[in-house]
Amino acid sequence: MLNNPGYEKAQELLLMAVKPVKMEAVPLSQCCGRILAQVLIAQENVPAFDRSAYDGYALRAEDTASASKGSPVTLQILEEISAGLTPTQNVVAGTAIKVLTGAPIPEGADVVVMYEKTNFTEKTVKLFSPLKAGDNVVRMGEDVQKGTLLAQSGTVIDPGLAGTLAAQGVVMPLVYKIPRVAILSTGSELVEADIVPEEGKIRNSNRYMLESALRQLGCEPVNLGIAGDSVMEISALLNKGLAGCDALITTGGVSVGDYDLVPAAMEESGIEVLFRGVDMKPGMACAYGTKDGKLICGLSGNPASSLTNYYAVLLPALRKLTGRRVYLSQEVQVTLSNGFSKKSPKTRFLRGMLELKNGVVCMEVPKAQGNVVLSSSIGCNVMAVVPEGSGSLDAGTVLKGFLL
């Protein structure tokens, strides 16, 4: 077991311990936001045939070589083809076929002219300028060519990928199951959020904070309730959570006080502790372990500390659990819009909001960044990493950050 590794080492240890959940086939209509569990290689061209981009007339470009306003070219209309139908005749010299948007290009035609650029009757169409072969023709495979790699396993199914799967006839894609992640709150001082707390008691905000974070990631949170300050009670709920879930998060009881009993309860439950504490602020207090391939994450009871550790340490491992191909948060360079007065003897994480100022990506840092100050996390979408040993930071300081 390690004590107080850096946050990057902690991320590495968790990623080594986690494997993606199992896979299942799901109807495509229910797959938005799910994680693709198969490599998608195009088995068909899209579109499958040359088709018209507009309502107009399909014809041979060479027949229009001499066309002008003063000397138009008149062609005989052979038939009309709408989308979904196929031509029964071929275009030959001096002829054209009326086509509607999406209709197949008839054999012999190599260009489509929009109807509004012509004069026409039911039997003839008149052209007033030369046309170039290929204009207004959507070529077979212009969107997707057969054999093209369209998506890797681990890709989130967004509207574009859903439509692409449908265009390939994949209506039951293989996706990763939705991970079930148990949440256990510990501490005899806690009451549920809908209860008016007696003196000395506090509402359990961590449960709802983590439920929201997990749903945002695509996991299914499972509430195990509140455990009092008892090793056996905590251990029993740990075992219950591990029996039906893919991972488990606890809050509270991971520091070094007399009532910080989660590490002892983890050992009582046969959980192998990987490390205790992370060399960072806030979010230093924590305990991470595994049992039967499942990850157990003991976070601080202080809401802001817990949320910071979740984003900085735990989130990459949970992304891997969901089946995502990209685990680590996207890094950005941010320029502080306002200063930060405190020194940082340890690596410090500042939460904030991105804004664009004169073409520069800036980060507005809420003044309140304490361990228990959760309200300043509202609307935050980025965290900046303050290097260990830094002094106070002035506005304009450039830091490494990562998107939440």
C-alpha cells in the first residue's frame, strides 16, 4: 500500500486496477450516450448509388456545349424519376430525364441542372448555358466508402454516430453495459436531505453531488444509505454494495481521527487497499482499494474535497470502467482572470469557469475554494493545477488545466 502518492500516480494505479464492464446488444434507438463496444467498419457505400442533389433534369453535359441565352439547347424529356424509384430508360444524345432530389442518376447522364435554371414543358427542357459534368450529382460513397473505419470501440454514441450506424444497417449495436456504482455515506452526524437536522447534524449533500456526477458520466448510481461510525456497519454495507455493483464510492471517515473507520472497514471486508491519501489539496484524504476486480473509492466527507478528488483522481478510472477509449481529461492551458492569494505547499487544484477574453482562454476563479465550500463549484467546468511550492498567483498567470 502506498501513502500519499501524487495525483498522476494515483490515476495510474487506478487505471491499472480497472477493467471495462461487460457488453450487451441494445436497440439503436436506445443507444444515445452509450459506449460503442465494437469496431465499426463500413460494409456499404453511402450513398449506395449516384443520386441527384436537387430537383431538376439529368442529362449529358456535352449536349449543352453550345447553349447560350441567344441560342438555347432543347432536349426531349424521356420520363420523370422521384426518390425511391429507378430509371427505366437511358439518357442518350438530345434527351434528358426529370429527376427529383435523391433520385438515382440515369445511365448515360453525367450532370443535373436545377429546374429553376431552365425553361420546360411536360415534353421538353431548354438550357441556356453550358454545364460541367459532375455538377449537382452526389456520388456513390461520397459520405462513406465501403471499408472505411467509422468508429473505434470505446466511442460515445452521439447523434452523428447513431445516424452512421443506421446508414450501415446496424440496429442492434454492441455497447458496454451501464456501470452500477454504489454510494455509501458514512458519519453519525448525517441525516437525509429531506430531514430538518437537529443541532449537531448535517444534511447528506455528498450523496446527491456524486449521483449527479455519476449520471453525467453515464453510470447508474445506487444509494446504500448512511452508515454510522461503526466498522461492522460500514463493512456490511460495503459487502452489500460490492455484491450488486461494479464499483463503490464512500464519503467520510478516511482521515486519521478516532472516527475515521472506513479504511478499517475496507480491510474487514477483504478489500486490498492500494493507497491512502493523495499529495494534493483539496482532496488529500482518501482511501482506494479493490476486491474481486471491483474498485472501492473512499473519499473525504468534506464536499469540495470529495468532488475535487473525484475529478482529479477517480474520474479517469470510471471512464475506463464505462468502456471509453479515452480516459484522461482533456488538458488545456488557462490564464487566470483573477489572482489567488494562498500559497500552495502541495499540488493544488483550483476550480473555475472558462471564458474567452480577447481571444485568450481565461479561467475565472471563485474566491471561496475551501474544503467544505461546495457552492463555488456551481457552473465550474475546468480545474487548474497549481504546482507544488507555488506562492500567491497574480491575474494573468498561465496554468495547466483540464476540462471537467
